[in-house]
Amino acid sequence: MHSTWQAVLAWLNAHESLFIFLAILLEESGIPMPLPADIAMALAGYRVAQGQMSILEAFAIGQVATLTGSSLLFWVGRRGGRPLLARYGKYLFLNPERLNQAERLITRHGPLAVIIGRQIPGLRLASPLACGVFRVPYR
């Protein structure tokens, strides 16, 4: 078992950038992760401090993974979100009145609603999904 762990750790060390990218991408795509992706970014920061990764590489990994994952959520919401929310929203305590209220808020405040929503824990993943559902322009 010891040699297996050493092999896993050696692989992670050799492919650390990919691991950090995938951890952030999966979380930003709405896939529940056992540990938050912030830990992956902390690892990137640690590697930058050690001189084993450039700050530009760490920044690019974080930004590209976040943008890609959020875009996936946006397009999932755009493709089939409204009918799914109408059908299953009751399980999330989203009745038609609440959905309409959320839609008015997001469409009225547009980019500001997205920026604020991305900063609030619990809304971070819901924001791009809601923007897709409510047809906020992707740009």
C-alpha cells in the first residue's frame, strides 16, 4: 500500500497544474467536491512561493478553469434550465413567483447581479446557471 501512495503522490507532483485545473473546473461546473477548490488554489500559491510555479501560470490556471466551469453551467441553464426549474423547482423551494422575482432581479441588474452573486457563498454556482436560465446575454 505504501508504494501505491508513493506512486499517486509522484503522479500528482508531476501533473500538479492539471490537478489544480481539474479541481477548480469540476467545482465551478457544479460537481460536488469533497474539498473546496480554494484548496487547489492555495496549493498553487504554495508552489508559487516555492518557485515551482510562476504566478502567471497559477493565475491562468485559476481563471481559465473558473471561466470554463462557469460557462458550462451557463450553457446548461440556457439549454434546458427553465423547464427543469418549472418541473423540479419545488424541491428547491422555487415556486413560480420566486422564479419570476429572481428573473426580474437578474435581468434588471445584469452584470452587477452576476458579480455580486459570484461573491456570495451558495450563490457562486447558482449565478451562472440562473443567467443561462433567464437568458442573460453570455457576454
